[in-house]
Amino acid sequence: MFGLFAAMLQNKSFKGSGILRGMCMFPYVSTVIAVAFAWILLFDPFSGSANALLNQMAVTTQALNFFGQRPLAQIMVTVFEIWRCFLLSFLFIPALM
């Protein structure tokens, strides 16, 4: 569904569309291990940027362990896989139009 939205957006000509295409190609050219390591660093409960952002926005007062609690870990893995497989629909849907 996200890929369909991005494919429809890609067909429109607007300022910055080349940058959008480049950002959407990133999961394809990066290795899964390197990206998974970056996600672990980003969502680290002690020094991760996601927890620092949530604390500054006053969403939470304590650090969340995104990969240590079962429901949150399942959501994070699902989001990671959606992000990683997003490119296939982003590339193939406009090719079929």
C-alpha cells in the first residue's frame, strides 16, 4: 500500500522528485545487515536517537526498549520489512502503468 502511494506520487512532476526517488532506492542498494545494525543503533534504549526524540517531545519519560519487549519488537521488525520491501512495489507499479 505504501509502495502504491509512492508510485502514484512518483508519476507527478514536482520539485525534489529526484531526491525522493534516490531515498526510495536506498533500501535496495544497502545491505540488510548494515541497515539492521543502523536500526539497532537508532532505537537503542540507552543512546538511541529515537528515544532521545521521544523524551524531548515529552511522549515518554523513560527509555523504551524497542527490541526487548515482544509487542514492540514485532512492530519494529514488521516496519523494517515493510521499509525494506517497499522498493519492489515502488519500481514495478509505475512500470505496469
